[in-house]
Amino acid sequence: MVELALVFPLFILVFFGVIVLGIGVFYQQELTNAAREAARYASIHSATASKPTVSWLDPTSKPLSYTRYDRPEDSWPYMTAAGRRLIFGLDSSAVNIAACWSGWVEVGSGNYDARPALGPPGYDDIGPVNSTFEQCTIDGADPTSNPGDISCTSGLASTTVDTASDLSEGQGRIVANTVTAYACYQWTPPLAGFLLIPQTVTLRAVITEPIERQQ
């Protein structure tokens, strides 16, 4: 009885701790998959798609079919639905998804459709170019390096700052721009507040995909 009294509390602590940890890992994988699906959707539904997922910035040289379809003004309903559609075990409506667009910016001109510098500094395979890669932000933070600084609210779309769109200017070339999707979920673990389990855990996931052109 004495041995049971000493060991049983530790057993319960480890047993339930492993269960909660396993659930947390599973939910994190679900959230990562949601971010991946959202980034992929935005990537293939670029500015040249018939119904594009767009950023705050429009392409400098718009395709004739270009329209602001899946917009940040509406919190990207189609991209968000694509990210949430395969979620299992979580309340998908409580998963917040946002995206921002990064790319090459021509120094001094503000052209967000600049060509990347390939090879020697200042030159690419077409001619002189002076451009730098600018990373977009969400809620004032770089999602690729500081996702923990991004809040988890339903209004994330209004906090995104984009630095690229989808088409290059003049030469008709596709720029190596990227879209970064951020997904988050406020999880209340089982037995929250018991056995040192926190009341709320914010799960976050970030996936970056290159923009793909649609014909």
C-alpha cells in the first residue's frame, strides 16, 4: 500500500501527460497540414488563374482575366476553406488562416514585380537589375522566423503586409515570388489546469510555397 501510494501519483502524472502530449502533437500535425493546403491553394491559384487568390498588392502587369476574387478583404474564404477541409479532430472553424506574399523589389523604384538578381550582383540573364528580396509580415512579424510573435485571432488578414505579387513587369517572366500561409489554433488541453497542464496552448504552423503560374 505504501509503495502504491508513492508510485501511483507519478504513474498518473506520466500516463495523462503522455496522452495530452500525444494529442498536442497530433493537433500540431493537423494544423501544419492546414497551413500547407492553404499555401498550396494560394500558390496554384495565382494572379493568372481564372479565380485567383490575391494579396493586398495587385500585379503591375495584370492578365486580361485578372480579378480580385479570393481577397484578403474577405479573409480569403476559398484559401481558408482549402486549409480547413482536411482537418480532423479540431474545430475547423476555430482554425485561423492568413497569408502574405514575398518577392523581389527593385531598389529605389518600389516596383514589387522586379526580377531577381541571378549570377553577379546587379545582373541577371537579361541585363542589369538592382533588386532585393523582401519578406512579407503578418501582425508585424516575419512568419518564417518569428511565428510566435503573431497573434491568433480572426482578424489576421488585416495585419498582413505584402511585398510582392505574381507577375514580372516588361519581360513577361515569372518572378520567384512566394506565398507564406500561417495557421493557428487556441487549444484547451484535456485536464487543463491539472498536473501542470496549461489552460490554453497556442498552436502555430507556417508553410511557404513558390508561386505557380496558371495558363
